[in-house]
Amino acid sequence: MTTIWQAVTVLWGRSGRVAPWWRYAHHTILCRRPQQSFGVTGPALSWFKSYLHGRSQYARRGLTKSDITKLVCGMLQGSVLGPILFILYTADLTATVKQHGFHPHLYADDMHVYGSCRPSAVANFQLHLSACIDDITSWMRTNRLQLNTSKTDLPWCSTT
């Protein structure tokens, strides 16, 4: 029996480089996701919203200080809520990959998509994989992220 395994490494980022998702995670999307995808309401939802909304930042060097800027995306790197918000933000993406019959694995700012098929089914497998990548790209665009195609790999392995 011969099986062909497929692993796709998908990286997201901006301007041709990998950028952590938390730098671009849009607060409005993050605030909607707990309710839409997981049914979180009431005080728990308000807690997420209070963590994300109303944040601002400025830069200071010595005595010189920049203007205060209201933040609409991103979060503190290394925050306690970061891993939870990552799961919330990407839940729909993993569901999309699974709908195509593939297995997603996400960590930090990359995702691996795994699948396998028999040699007689390679053409059909490639069609499903292409459709899956198209849907990933669409999801990224909808969620204000960008698929970094220059950092996306497609290893192809087979056994006999």
C-alpha cells in the first residue's frame, strides 16, 4: 500500500515577511469571535471587550514624547490572554481547513496543514488542497491578515 502525505506550511505576515498574528489581530473581530464562534456572552464577553477596547500607546525617548495613538489592532506580546485570543481568532480558520478534509496545526504565527491520499487519488487531492489554500487566503483577507506566499512551503512525501 502506498500513501502520499502532504504537509503545507502556511505563514501569515505583511510586506513579504512573517509577522506575528497578534500584531495585526483586529480588536473588532476579536471581540465578536467569542460570541459568534463559542457562544460567550454577558460578563465574560464584556471582560474580553474591556481588555481590547480603549487601548492607546505612545513612544517616548528621553523627554520627547509622541502623540497618543488609539489602538484598533494588536495586543501586548506575552500577555496572559494572548494564547486564548489566538485560539478564538483562528477557530474559524481551523474549521475551514477541516471542512476540506485536512488536519491543521497552528502555533504562534504559522500553520501546518496535513493530509494524505493514495497514489491513484493524487489529482483529486491536489484539487482539494488548492481549494483549501484558496479558502485560507480568503479567510486571511476577511480577518485582516495576509497569506505570506513567499514563506509558504509545499513539501510532498510518498512511501511505497
